[in-house]
Amino acid sequence: MRLISLVVRLAVLVLLLIGIQSLWTNFRSGNWFPDWIGGEDKTEAVHTVVLQEISAMGKLELVKYNFKDVVEQEIVKMWLPNAKAVLIVQGEAIGCVDLTKIAIADISSNDTTLVVNMPDPELCVFKIDHEKSKVYNTEYAFMEEAKLVQEAYKQAEKQIQKSALDMGILDQTRENARKILTPVLEKASGKKVVLKFPMHAKIDKLR
């Protein structure tokens, strides 16, 4: 009988100590009552992350163009007023060189000179910055507003690509590659470095 009484007293003592510790922890954190007494519900999240793909990145970004465009998009209708939207769009285009395309056969050297045959420069990124872009105005859009705005963004992105190419972003990328890579390679090799890019001469057809 005494043994049972002793076990009960020990159990009560353990529970009392746990309660005191819980109260002290809540007191230090600013909560006067334990979470199980009138506390707020807690939200717990369980994440299951699955790695789908690993891609090797070798594109050296060398120049970035920032664009701001005012886009007027319109849906022409037969009988009803034309649906219109005006957007102020900001975006960017980035020129780069993919260094993973350089093979051992593209590098040659002699006692004084190192020659590297470079791949063509690329327009690796052209996109809309949706956080900085906004819909300025819409007219007669009604249920077609989402479609109208989406099409306007799509056309703006194509215009960014075209404008960047027309403004010579690939030539600027090629020039920046020479400015940045040449001194680094010369320092590493101790030789004069020549970077050669493919030539794309445009020949007019004979009449």
C-alpha cells in the first residue's frame, strides 16, 4: 500500500515539475498561460520537396538592356466598341555567351599567343518585369480584360526581344566579352589572348 502511495506521489511530483517548467517557459516568452489553456491555434506545415532536374549553368551574362514601353492593345469588333487596354510595361534583355560550348579543339596556342574560338553571343533573357509594369487604362473590355492584358504583355515581350536585337545587343555582348575575358585569360596564361567569334557576313543575292 505504501509502495502505491509512493508511486502516486512521484507521479504527482513529476507532473508538478513539468507544469512549473511550462509556466516558466511561457512567462519568459511573454505568455502567462500555457498553450493548452486558452492559447491560440498553431499552424504547422509539412513540405515534401522533390528535386526534378539539375542543369549545368555556363552562360556568362555580359550586358543588360532595360526597357520601358507604353503598349496599346485593341480588339477590333464588328458592331460593339473596340476593347482597348493601355499598359506601362518595364522589362529587360540580357546578352550572354555560353561558355559550355567551348571545346578543347576551340583553343590553340603557341609560345606567345592563346587563341580561343568563341561561340556566338546569345540573347539569353528577354522578359517583362511584372512588379514594375501596370495596366494604365482599359475601355470596353468587360469580360475580355484578362485576355486583352495577357495579349498585351505577350506582344510587349516580343517587342523587347526585337528592340534589343535591333539595338545591337549581340554586338555589345561580343565587345564586352573581349573586354572582360581577355585580361583575365592573359593574366592566367601569361600570353597574349585573342578571342575569335564566328563571322556572319550578309551577302546580297546577285541579280
